[in-house]
Amino acid sequence: MKPIKKTILFAFISLFVFSSCDELLNVNSERVVFPDEYDFTGANDTLFSMFGVLSQLENLANTYVLLGELRGDLMWLSNESSAYLKEIHNFNISKSNPYVNQRDYYAIINNCNYIIQRIDTAVVRGNKQVMMREFAACKAIRAWTYMQLALNFGSVTYYEQPVLSVKDEGVLKAKPKMTLEEIAPLLIRDILPYRDVEEPRLGILSNYNTNYSYFPIRALLGDLYLWLGEYEQAAQAYYDLFYHSENFVIADNKYESYIEVLNNAFTTNYITSWSTIFTTDAGTEEFVTNLATSNEFGQKFELDSLTSNQTLIPSKIALDNWNNQIYYYSAELDTVGDLRKIGSVSLSNRALVRSSSDSELENDDYYIYKYLSLNNPSVDFRNRAKQVLIYRKALLYLRYAEALNRAGKPNAAFAVIKNGLNSSNLSNRTVIPHRELEREIAETTVPSQLDPAVDSIQYDTIYFPPKYMDFREYKFNNNIGIRMRGLGRVNMDTTHYVIPNLPSLQDSILFVEDKIQEELALETAFEGNRYHDLMRIAIRRDDNAYLADKVAKNHPNDYNTIKDKLMTRENWFIK
């Protein structure tokens, strides 16, 4: 019975500890847990404790997407949407808003703190520290949760000891608030030693695959370094994730959508493989981390219903992004439109009845299809998982490109989007110029041509990629540009999609950074990242207008009010 008691404890510990929405912490009882009784010394102990943490993570599924997209420029609300959703969209969030609750974040942190403090990592079976995987996973989940808190609320109370009593609560409330810039080094130092620890493999829980429920430490390190502006470290962390993972590529002939061509003319036949990324419960090769919920246990998941009933719809900006791209087949044959629009959005019944042409359609003629693909409403909702993608391969490659670009490698970063980094493209100087590679002078001793008995010294210049962009191994041979997933043979385009001749390296970096942001909107729209992507670039450029103007354009009837508000950085965060 002891393992069952622990399951109940870790599923509901935060309900005892965090009882007020208005206060960060409000312990209302000394009898929260019994520390002496709940030490983790067996495999089942850690198993049940991890299930408790995963249960708490489910509470952030709706929040992650709504806070990340409704405050950006790619998602729009219908007139029938709730007041709470409008609050988020208009940057006027009330204390009673159910989608914005710090308690849910701190519940996860407190559970992780308790496990990290109590787990016995010294237990060895079969020459393995059998509980180290859960220990490292909890540290990673805690780091990700702290990062989300800081990104959304501006500052956090950072603590590593579990709150178990009123006394603990008092100590915690006395701690100063910290920004992401302040806690990121602490989080890096905390998780860095565990980057090589395998993730837990707990199998199927409540009809969803828990193997995607963990946060790769190298991905977290990359994100944290990226926010700190430590770009070479960020690029190295992402690269190490790709290198040490199996088949971490944007693969040739995998998830590509294209238009068939006959007699050098486009046909009406579209192959839309990209959308299959989102059409399976079990996960695809693209999945890295997701938040999965289970209706079986009463978890409230709304993204499928909010999108199917068109409460959440794509913005005109999002539709224009896809519609205005150039699909490239050859120098003689191209057209307009990104095929990744198919699978991201779909026409509503209203649009089908009207039978309007594309140019006449409005944004409310569409609904967001991506979350219906991930959460198929035709399947019995009581016996299936619902999921939100946090990390997938394309997103992490684009963040790698962002770091690579700011590390002074704009052509290599552009190649992530256009060509794909592999041995062939790394050796192609029109793709990666010499100046973005390492240079070494090699000394060679050979017999002199004048006198073979006398040695002659020759010098050769050798160029090779830095460690964090060495994709020469066979495992990366199939890497293609992310843009090739929906825009044809863009790697062959020498006219439309190129880096122009610009006056300086800094100008090239800014140009490529804008292209990376554009690609993030095309590839990862509605997945919960947009607002923070814009925020990160605005902070990096020290240009509040970068975020304010883009977001305000998604409020055409209230442009000046929203822009003026967001020109003050403090208003970017929830207060």
C-alpha cells in the first residue's frame, strides 16, 4: 500500500501547499507531508513520484499555448471568445483569469524540489545508479518551469528546498524576486552536470506515451544560453543534442510537402507530408518533448475545442505569411504559397459554403487545424491523450540557427533554413564561405624538387567547421533545409531566397535573424512560442518597438494603444 499512498501524495501535494491564487505561497497546514516516511529508496518510489510531476505538468498545456500565441501576432480571437481569452490578447489580465495561475508552476517546482531532496541516487543495481534518470529529469522539469515563470511573469522566487510547513513558507516569502537573466546561470549550473544522463522510460501512462514527457537537458541549456546572449555556448548545446541523439535531422523525403510537376508545369496534385507530423497520438520522429493530458482523469484540455469551434483562429498576418512565400521548383518554374499552410489551418464550413477564392477569404474563414491533428476529435475523447508540443526537431534547429547567426555565422545559419547542414554543404563555399570556418596552417615536409636529398617545407591552408557546426558525419547526410519542407527546391534558388550583398557582417546577421523569425512563424505557428520569440529578439536588439509594432499590427482597431503599452518593457509581463 505504501506505493499507492505515494502516488496520491505526489499527485495532490501542491493542493495542500499552494492554496491561494493571490499569493505566491500560502501553506495552510503543518501536516503537508511526513518527511521521514517518504524517502525514495526503491524503483517504484521514483516511478510514482515522476507520475505525480507529469500530472502537474498537464495543468500548463492550455496556458503554454494561449500565453505564447494570443500575445503574439499569429493567433486571433472570434467575437464569441471568453472575456478571459480577450484579457490575454489585450494585455489586460485579471487576477481571476484561470489560464494565468502562478500556483500551477510552483506546484511543479515544489514537487520536483521534494523528489530531488529525497531521492537516493546512490542506489546501484547492475552497476547503474538506477534512480539518477528520474533525479536528472526532475532537475530538467524544474529548470524549464522556472524559465516559463520568468518569461511570463518577469521575475520568480527561486528556491531549491521543498515547502513543507508554515515556517518554510515564511523563509520563502523573504527571498528576493529574480529575473530570467539572474536565475539562468543558476539553472545552467544546476542541470549541466546531468546532460549525459538518460531520460526515464516509463512507457504508456493513461493512454499517452510518457517517453516524450521529458525535457532534454541539452535543449534547456541551449535555450538558457540563448536568452543570456551566450551564443557559441548555445550553439554547442543544441549541436550536442543533435549529435548525441539518434536520427536528429531534418530528413530528406520526411515531412516534405510538394506540388507535382508534369511537362515543366505545376499540376493540381499536392503531396502534403508535412502535416503528418501532427497526426498521431503515439508521436512521430519529429517529437522531442510534449505536454500530454488525459481526459480519463478529468484534466481540462481546451485547445481542440477552442480551435474546432473557431474561438481561436489564425490572424491575417499568419495567413499572409504563408500566402506570400515563393514556392521554387526551378529558375523557370515557381509559384506563390507555402504548403505548410495545409495542416496548420483549414477552411471552415462558412468558407466552403461561400466557395470563395483564396484572395477573397478572411481569417475567420479558417480554423486552426494543427491542434485537431494532434488531438483528433473523431477518437473517443475519454480514452486518449491530448498533447501540446514543447520541443520538436525543426524548432530546435531554428533556435540553433539563431545562436549560430549571432555567433557570427550568418551563412551557416541561413543554410539551416535553406540548404541543410551536412558534409556536402559544409564543403560548398557558396553555402558556407571560408570566413565562417576555422583556419589552420598545416606544415608538410617533402623532398625538394631541386635536390631530392634535401627536405622542402610546404604550407597548406586547411579550413574546417568549428566543433559546434561539424555536420560532416554520415548521420547528417540527409539533412535538408527546413524551408524545403513546404517551399520546394529552395536550396537551388539563386534569385529569390538569398542573402543580399550588405555593407557589414552585422547587417547580414540582422537580415538572417529576420529570416529565422519568419521561418519560425511559418513552421511553428500556434505552438506556443511566438510571443517569446519576438520578446527575445527585441531584448537582444534593445528595441522595444520590434515587439511592440509586430504585436500591435495584430490589433488593427487598437494599434496605437497596444503599441504604446508594449513600448514599456514592464508591460510585456503579467503582473
